[in-house]
Amino acid sequence: MLMEQAEEGGAVGRISGKSLAEKYNEFLEPCVHIMTPLGEVPSGDGVYLEKVEVAASVGTDPDMALVVYQADKSSAQDLSGIEKYFDVGHKIEIKAGYGKESSRIFLGYLHQVEAEDAMQGYVEYTLVCLDVKGLMKKNSMLLASGKKERQKILNDILNTGCYGSLIESREVDPLPGEWNRDCVIRGETHYDWLCSLAISLDYEFFCGAGKLVFRNARKAGSDVLELSVEYGLQKTRRVVTLAGQTGSVQVWGYNRKDEKITGKADWPGAAGAFTKKMKQTLEGCALTFLDREPETGEEAEKRARALMGRAAGSCVRMEAVTLGLPELLPGICAEIAEEGTPSLAGKMYVEEVRHLLDENGYMTTAAGVRL
């Protein structure tokens, strides 16, 4: 069983390194498959897949995949036979794994193709693929007259027909009641409007593997993926920084009744190695922001907490480098086994992932917030 219960009756599932090793042929013979509406892009017979790199995160930027092929001009295969798979706009699915087992690490569309002949006997094709958020940059809205509640606008955007093939499932948290009021839109793209809303609420907004997520930030899922040296963990890193930190955040503005409203959030603190003097250092430091959205002091305070939460989330960061693991995706929890250095072990909420497959094999790098 890939998923194991952490405790009888518990809600948390654990993905163990042992179960992944059993599923993926003991991590031998890395494989990758590039799927298009015409089928899998073939390799061999003079066509070689040189590199696949997928960069994914819970942030607002679209997830991106970079795929590089080389085609031998002297091979028996006609170049048009491979180029038909590279039509810009094609739906692209990327699966990675080992042996005969693979799992999806990216779903999106072919955004750009670059073909280059350096007069060395082959043509190199570089494919740039984006997730559905790339398409969301190409649609805008205009509600200059009349108003619509934000939740309705959110639902309308996600139901836009051209996104359907790239969104297979959703996890969308309801908007807080005070935020679900009428608003006027003046030409923002779907992408810009959703990003602005996510930042204001301290929500995550991502959809790199076919599941669109719009939810409270750092909302750890129910699964924990174990990382250990025995099953491919190669490097861990911890970064503790005061960059972007402050002692408190204050939000102020005037509501529709021309009443001044304010809200404040204090720095929540940090735990673990290298953090003991941080709170003392930040005492007396404060940032103030003008915000015209909140109508009450309670709303302004929530906005301040959202800003502080986003900043505090970058205070203590963890990074792990391991043999390639398709299950290691943004939004999951990873638990780094304590094997040598206690300060570099523990749970991490994964916010950024990089899958790299090239002549050196398959590696995954994950970074996120120390829990």
C-alpha cells in the first residue's frame, strides 16, 4: 500500500520511502513520457529527449515545463514526423518515474517552440509549456456598470470553457463573508484578478498537475511524504532570515462611510535553531499599509494578519534534494528524517518543487516552510 495510516483511526496518511521504492523499481531506470493529443512524443531512431525540467509552486506564477529534444538530420526519420507533435497550443502532460511506472508531474499547454539548427548535424527543439494560468492571462473582464459578488466572479472564471481541459479537479475554499461583496472590475485579466484576490486573502493559487487549488496559504494536506537517506535523500538545507520580516503590520484606510479603520498584526515568532534573538531584534519595527478595501476594523485586522502571515512564512525555510519523486508536488507535507543534524530534520510544507531529468538521471528539489 502506497498510503499508510499514521495511527489507527488517524486522518493523516504517510507515503513512505519504502513504498515508493517498491512502486518505482527501487529507483532504477528513470523514465519520462511527454504526452500530446497525438499520443506520446516518440524518441529513438534519431530523436533524443535531452532534458525535461518542471518548476512548480503554490505561488501565483504559472508552473512551467522546459523540454529539449534533438533530432538527427541524417536519420531515416523525417523531421516532419517529430515536428507534428510540437504545434503551439497542444495540451501537454508530463509523466515521470522509473521502469514501467510513472506519475504525472505536469499538465498544461505548449506555449512556445524554438527550433535551432547549429549546422552540427541535428536540430534542437526547445518546448516551453505553461499551466492553465498562462491561458488566464489571455482573458480579461470588464464590469464598468453593475456589480457582482466576488465569489460569483471567482466561479465564473473557473468555469470558463477554454480552461476545462487543463482543470480536472478543484479545491477552492469559500471566500470569507466580508470579502464576498459586490465589486467593480475594470479590465483586469482573469489571472491578475485571481492573483490580487489570493494575495489579499493570503491564499494559495496553483494548478500545475491538473488540480486547481485556491485555498488558505500553508494549509497542509492530509498526506506526509517521508524523505530519508535510505530512499534517495541527498541533501538538506535550512535558511533562517530576517529578510522581509517586521515586528508588526498595521493596515489603515477609510471605509464607504468615510470612517477611519485600522487593524494590526504582530510578528508570530519562530522556533528552532538560529531563531532565539529574532523577536527581540524586531521589537519596535513596524510597517504600515494603506488599504481601501476593508470596511471594518475586524476586516482590517484580518488583512494585516494575511500580510504578516505571508511575510512570516519566509522566515524559516527548508530545502531537500532527493532522487526524483513524482509524488513530491507543491502543497504536500514532507518529513525529513533525523539522520545526523537535528536542526535540518522535521516537517516541511512544500511550496516549490523542481523536477529535473537529464543525462544525469532524475532529481527532485523541494523547498518550503519549516513546520
